Amino acid sequence: MTGDAARVSSLGTPALLVDSQAFEHNLSVMAAALPGPRLRPHVKAHKCTAIARRQARAGHASFTCATVREIEQMAAAGLGDDLLLANEVVDARRLSPVLAAGARVTVAVDSEPTIEAAARAGVPEVLIDVNVGLPRCGCAPEDAGRLADRARARGLRVRGVMGYEGHAMALTDREKRVRVVEESMRKLLDAHGRTGGTVISAGGTGSYDINPFATEIQAGSYVLMDTAYAKLDLPFRQALCVLATVVSVSPGYAVADCGLKALGMDHGNPSIEGAQVWFCSDEHITFKPERPVRAGDRIRVLPAHVDPTVAYHERMHLVAGDDVLETWPVDLRGW
Amino acid sequence: MTGDAARVSSLGTPALLVDSQAFEHNLSVMAAALPGPRLRPHVKAHKCTAIARRQARAGHASFTCATVREIEQMAAAGLGDDLLLANEVVDARRLSPVLAAGARVTVAVDSEPTIEAAARAGVPEVLIDVNVGLPRCGCAPEDAGRLADRARARGLRVRGVMGYEGHAMALTDREKRVRVVEESMRKLLDAHGRTGGTVISAGGTGSYDINPFATEIQAGSYVLMDTAYAKLDLPFRQALCVLATVVSVSPGYAVADCGLKALGMDHGNPSIEGAQVWFCSDEHITFKPERPVRAGDRIRVLPAHVDPTVAYHERMHLVAGDDVLETWPVDLRGW
């Protein structure tokens, strides 16, 4: 049964597949563009320590996390050399045992309560999180110096600043994207002038090659990709899909077993090559195929947004043709 | 610490909360309207055997499932008196051990391959799944007799028909909903005339009181509810919310830790009472509160669609005020 279990064609569905060629391509293109610590891979996109380990082997030993759970599990997996919680928390107590076990953890702070939380949990290092144009977390650039002083007064080491230009990521017009990234980074550099420190952390897959202002880029999606990022002019290949089985065929359309609980839907419907997607239900995708399909046929569904797609799945499979090379637990899910 | 852990105010966030008053209200209103086997609760909405057990105690001993995993786990939890897999599968082998362990399992079939899959797995009973207007699974009504004959020829017992009028569920105009339900059920009754059997299974939360044609109703959302169903004129109360913590406050808006990985987004943004939701990111919700909030404040986020929201969470908490009465694993997730 081992041979049987190692075939894509015998996997239960829905199943997350990672195409090994595209995956290796994405790893190496990024490692060449942003070698070593120039990239601080964001694990929120893949939520998988096995992939993080591959990124570490490609030279990137420092990581970005979005949740305390991600920090805990990355450290437990031996990937705790330099973990950044690029997110605000008002209760950081769960980080204390992670630090005690020897991991290096830095947290983002943008207010006195978040500085207090870090200090109380014994987190020694922080980045001042700066709002560079996306209405989310982060202080005003002109407030960064005051917060850095406050953090230092509480005994924290200020490593520098962080600011995510998320409002630039989806701009398909490259010139406009370049312009918005630069405007955003001017704010971050202004803040950095007020805080000091050596780190200027920013960016993502959509700005990895047009953000020379940051000392490190927090890209995550590049390694698996999705159809939203595929609209940009990026050299990364779609490595992730959801394998599904056609379970019902009617005149003019068919239905496969990949629905709303297997797909992040905030960016809209997924895609199927050679088919038009009509809609998704909880456990189904209804689509119009260009060529006839039969119950039992396998199809590949390309998610519109990688992060919330991966978060639904327990595992993903690295595949080459019909071979399952490795099966990885999605072990950074939850909170 | 037991006392501390049993307070809502000390739960880590994001966390799924179930308001016990609303939950009990929903259970009892439904049990009065559709007592005993008139309701075959759909577990896909809550994915939680603890809730299924409460539904069984309210008199409903037969259940609807959407996945093989749901069947397996419901049977393992001792809730296998009469489980319907209301979904097509072309590989039913995992049902064999469930049957061998004593559960009663019926599967929906709409084609020869799905009949073959049931027969090969030793599943003894089927419903003929009929397309009543929603472009998803189900055969044409006029094909139901042929498939029933085919199933019987393969040694299967045909318990009757099933047909989900999902295209009627979201119609806020009650008269129109009544009309579409009736049109759909005419098709199902026509099919039933061709198949025989005692079961006519259909319906959902949006049609539970306007579908007198079916012998049993497959409602699931009623017990937890969401903001989409709240737009209908139903007597069920919003029992489910996601508890979140404000982590960042800026002039004009605030950010809490409940994002795309904690919310089903296919029905659009969630809601927050006393606030306007701007957008959700992977781990954040950005909103404009009517009154000032501070970092550390708790808010309650009301999901637009219950099913894909619950599927992201490991557990949910039954609460009354600040008391956590019970904590339930969401143990029917995955496939």
C-alpha cells in the first residue's frame, strides 16, 4: 500500500498539491533576488514548518510570523534563530516560554499597551510598526520616535521599524506599484530616522523587486503563489492547487468536491484551466468544462488567495507528475 | 486557574463563542416546529459532535452529513443511528468500516458511478439525489426511476429521494421563497413517484417552515445562525460570533485580531454591532467604531456565513455572559 499511497491519483480529495518544479523554481528565484537575510519569509502564507525549513536551507534563517501560534511552532521546529511577530499583541505571555527555550523573538509594537505587553512577557526586542498607507496596524511616522523612546525606557531593545505597504501589493500596473511603494517607504524611512536601529522591515511578494528601501522583505506568497498574484508581472509560478474529484455531471456543467471549506474566497472564485467556474458551495465547485468530464475524473483548482486556502487544510503534498514526493502537515494553523 | 479559564474575558482570541440562550432558543424553536425525525439536522453547519448530541437530545436522532469524515466521526461519537451522506462520492470505501461497526449509513446517488461506489463499499441504502433547480449534484427528475432500478439491480435498498432547493434559501421575499420551494418540490415529488421509498429529504434553514412536501428537512444553520440567514424572517437568533481583541487604534478606525482565517468570506464581510467594517486581512479586521475603543478591548464579530467560518476553528465555547459553560472541539473538520 506504500506505493499506492505515494500516487497523486490515489489521494483522497480535496487535497492541497504543491508542484515540486514550480516550488523549487520559486525558492531559487527568490533566493537569487533576495539572498540570505534580505528575505525574511512570511510563514503565514504557507503555515508549514516543512516549507520554512526549505526556505532556511535556501539561506533565509530569519522568519516573519503573524500569530503567537506560528512563533511557538516555528521555535518548536528548531527554526527560532530570529522570529519576528509582525503583528500587535496586547497579551504576549505565551512568548515567555518560547524565549526561555532559547528562541530569538522580536515583536511589532505600535502603542503603549503593546509595548507594555512585550515588556511584561520579557520579550527583549521590538520593531516600531509604522502605518505607511494601509489602514491597519502601525503608528503615525511622526509618532515612531516617541514610541521608540518609550520602549527603551521599558528596557526593550528597538531593532528598527517595520511597515507593510499592503495597499501597493495588488496594483497590476507596475509603474503605479513602484510609485506607491516608494511613497510608503518614504514614510517608513522618516520613521526610521526617528527610531534608530538597523532593521527596516517591509514588503511582500508584490514588491520584492521594487523595494530597495527596506533592509529585509517579508514576502510569503511567492513560494506557493495564487491567481491574484499571478495577475502581476512576477517571475514566480503557480505551485499550489487543490486536487478535486468530479462527483456529478449534468448537461452543460459538472461538480467537483472542492468548496468553500477548502478555499479562501475573499479574492473571489478560484480558477480551473479549461473550464469556467460558476460558483462554490460548502463542499462543491460547479463549473462548465470545455471538454466533457466524467464522475471520477480529477481536476485541479487554482485558489485566488493562498493564505486563507492553506489554513483550511491539514496537510499538503509535494508532487511531481503522479508521484507524491513528500506530505507536509500544515502545522502553523490556528491561534 | 480553572476559574480563570472559565471566563470569556480570559479566552485567547480569535475564539468562537456560542451564546447559550440563543442556542437553546434555536434548538427548542426548531424541535417544536419539526419534531423528532421531521428534522434531519445537517452537521456541516456546526461540524461539532457536541452540538449534534444536543440536537439528538432535542429529539432528532437522524443526521445529515456532507463528507465521509463527518460520517466517520459522527458514528465514532455514538451518533450513527441513521446517517445520510447527502453528497455524491465515487469512492465510498471508507464507509465500510463505519457500517461494520454498526452505524446505519445511507448515501445520495445521482449516477451509475456513484451507485457502483455504494454497492462496492457495501453501503446498503441510498437516496436518489434529484436536481430540483440548483445547478449542483442530482439527476434530472425524469431519470430518477431508471437510477432507482439500477440501484436495486445492484442490491441496494432505495429509501426514496433527496433534492436541495438551495436556490430558494437566500430569497428574502418570503412569497417568492414559498413559490420557488414549491416549484422545486414538485420536481422532487415527481421523481419520488418514479423511485418509490418512504423518504423525501430536502430543505434547509431558509425553508424549514415552508416545505411541507418533504418528509424530513435537512436544516443546519438554524442552531448557530449567521448574518445572511438573519436577513430572512426566521425566528432563530444569532448564537455564533467570533470574539476578537482590539490590537491597534488609529484616528478614525481600529483593528482587531479576527481576519480571513477566522471567517468564511464568500457571503461578504462580517458585521460588528456599533461599528462599520472596512475590510478583513489574513489576521485582522479594520473597522470604524461609533464610540472610541482601546487596545485590549474585546469585540464580537458576526460572521456572514456560518459553515466556512466554523471550519477554520479548532473549538467553540458555549457562553452565558462572561461564563464559559462548555468548550467543544470542532471535531468534524477536514475530509
